[in-house]
Amino acid sequence: MAKLQVVDQNNQKVGDIELAPEVFEVEIQPEILNLVVRAQRAAKRSGTHATKTRGMKSGGGRKPWRQKGTGRARAGSSRSPLWRGGAVLFGPQPRDYSFKVNKKIRKLALQMALSSRVAEDKVTVVKSIDLAEIKTKAFAAVVEKLGLGKTLIVLKDADLNLALSARNVPGIKVIEADKLNVYDVLLYPELVMFEAAAQDVQERLK
């Protein structure tokens, strides 16, 4: 069972936390991580792209010229896909890109993503970060003390002061524990978890 230090917002040790191996020491399978990340990104696609088929184009009902005798190619409609301003043949239509991934696979992928960060020693457990007011400068000072770069910060519950103070700090994203996902964990090289959030995630993923 892995054990990590718990620090305060001044980066001073205040205790330890034990991490369950079935959550934070899972064997990494890249194909499962790839599947879940693709599913997440596909679900975010709006799928609103569209082109007009011949049935959607107005006009074109009258034959442009007679069939024979003009010396020009045969034409039945000015809305033909061959003509400028005409319809689009086999163009994209609105669709849903999402596809289903089983709940067990999603859970396993999140365990793997967290395990990869623990294995790389990129997880910091913080007791809490308390900000008296919404102030980017105050949060930036905490980030500097903790030595953070591009980081995902996981809270147990929503904290408006922290979320608003962090939103203008480059490379930092704040998220609640129940919204933790594979894509964000893999996107951010460093992971900071509040102690309560780490315990909550551990209980949910066991």
C-alpha cells in the first residue's frame, strides 16, 4: 500500500495518507485508456455540421436548356452537384458521435490514470487550500509554494473562492472529486488532491 505525505498550502508536512493499491497501483493498459479518452472526446463533439442535398436546395426545377441541339452537355437541373451553387453529394449531416463504454471499463481506466500519476510521483496531497477572498494573486502564491506547473486540482466539494481565484492562472484546472475523469488526469502532468477528495475518490473506485 502506497503512502503519501499530506502537506498544507505552505508545503509543510502535516501527516500521511495511505492509498489503496486496487485504486492507485493498477497495471496500466494503454488500449483501455485510449478507448475511454476517445469516448470522452467523441461525446463532446457537437455533430452539427450539415450540407444541403438536392432535396434541400431551392430552385432547379426547370431544365436549364433543351436536351439536344445546343452543343452543350446535358443538364437537368441547375442544382446538380456538378454546378456552382448546387447541392452537395454525400456531404456530412448532423449526427451523434458518442459511443457507449461499459461502467466497469470507465472505472478501470480512471484507476489506471491515477496509478500512472502515482507511479510517476506526480501526485501531491494537500490538506486544504483556504482563501479568505477571491484573489488570483493569493492563489498564485500558493501555487508557487507548492511548486506546481500544469496541474489538475481535485476538491472534495465545490469551493467558489478557490475556483474563481484559479481560473486566470495558466495551466491550472480545478475540479470536484465526483467529476474526476480520465481525460483530465492524463492531460495534466501533475495532480493535486485535497485529502478529503483523495479519500472520497478512493472509496468510490474500490
